[in-house]
Amino acid sequence: MSSTAAQPVAAVSGLTKRHGRHAVLRGVDLAVHPGEVVGVLGSNGSGKSTLLRVLAGVSRPSGGAVRTVPRVGYVPDRFPARQRMSARAYLRHLGRISGLTSSDADERAARWLARFALAGGPDAPLRELSKGNAQKVALAQALLTEPELLVLDEPWSGLDVETRPVLTEVIAEVAAEGAAVVFTDHRPELVRTAATRSYRLTGGRLVEFEAGVATCRIVLHGGRAADWSGCDGVLDVRRGRTVELEVESTRREAVLAEAIELGCSVVAVESPGRQR
């Protein structure tokens, strides 16, 4: 039986999520099947983390239907690593809460921490870990109970160069064993490489992310503040002294018109590229 013919591991229908008057998600539909790796592309503030929190069961939607499995492994966008215990003790504690024996939790923790090459080993104090090493502990805790659904929010963030391909391998292995994986990232090339099915969040809606979509880069300066991450066709936003937008070429003129209306100076519009 193919994965798409099987019962979905998780599904949302007409999902909405509001923060006050601001609608973050607007009628999102998504079904994730066993063995699938679903990648969600979006810029900061697009609603990626909100969608994953709902899928992981740690946030309630404002509307719509959500169905998921009991055994979910979740890596949030910010892992609370400032705790007074070692990596081993932390993972043992979480394992016991999830129903594992201490010995099983220790064995699984040691295996995952070795796989991700945690600096300092299992006895490393959590509060002394770098961001990248704290992320390795976060990944280990998500994998500890062999989840049916693995939900990863920007999981490559902070990882060292040697560990990034290891994580990609682990995601493929988890899916091959029949679990479903949903992850987010802001890099189109990574999403397409690691996922079997890809989407992007734009304007609070989830749309299929097609291969070979032509894009352009727009650089803006000044003007009134705008929520570019929620603008249709904007795939990525980078803020500094200027605002750099990666935009679908078909939406270029509309985005430029909005920028000019906001009083922005257009510093540059690069020739279209093509997402792979």
C-alpha cells in the first residue's frame, strides 16, 4: 500500500489561528501520511512555527479540525536548554515521563547523542551547551520514543557542518521506518532536497511549492514598516540596513507597487533565478 493510500498520521482541515486580531493561519489544509517527509518553506513570521505547534499538539487552533497521533516527537524553534541537569539526566527524565524504563531511556539517549556527536558527551551540563549542541539534545529528545510523527521547527538551525547531513540521513531513516516527518526551513533548496513533498506558507495559507519556480531578489530601504512575510509571493525576508525579499517572479510587479506605496526606496531588483 502506498503512503498516500494509508490513513494520514496527522491532518488539519480549514485550520485557522489568530493572535488577537491578527490571523496567522487562514484555512490551512494538510494531510501527512506514513513514510512522508513534508517540508514547509516560509520566511520569519509567516506562521511556520504556529502550524507546527498545532500539529505537535502544544497549541490549540482558533478554528478548523486537527487530527494527529499520540506519539509525537517535537523540536520547537527555541529549545529550553538552560536547566540544571546533564543531557543524560534530562533525556532520562523525559523518557520516564513517556513510559520508558531508565535503562531504555539511557540506552536510547546515548545512541542518539553519539549519532549527533554531542560535545562533552551525555554528561555535558545543559546550561553550558552552545546553541548547536543544545539543538542536538532537542533532536535526541524528539527521537527518544520512536515517534509516529516527527515535527521539526528549523531543525538544522545552529548545527555544525558535520552534523547537518547526519540529520538529513536521520529524517530519511525515520520516514523509511514508517513514521511521518514535517519540518520547516526558510531555504528553498534545503526544503526541496530533504522533503518528499513541499509547501510554502504565504499570507497565512499553505500552497504547493513547485520545482523550478522563477524568483527574483528585491532590495528595499526606508519606508513604512510592512509585514512582508505575510505578502503573497514573498518566499524569504532578510532584514538589516536594508530589507531583502526573495519573490516569485510572477508577483514582482505587485510587490514593487506595494513597496512604493509604503514609501520604500527600491535599491535593487536582481534578474530572476530559479528555485531547485
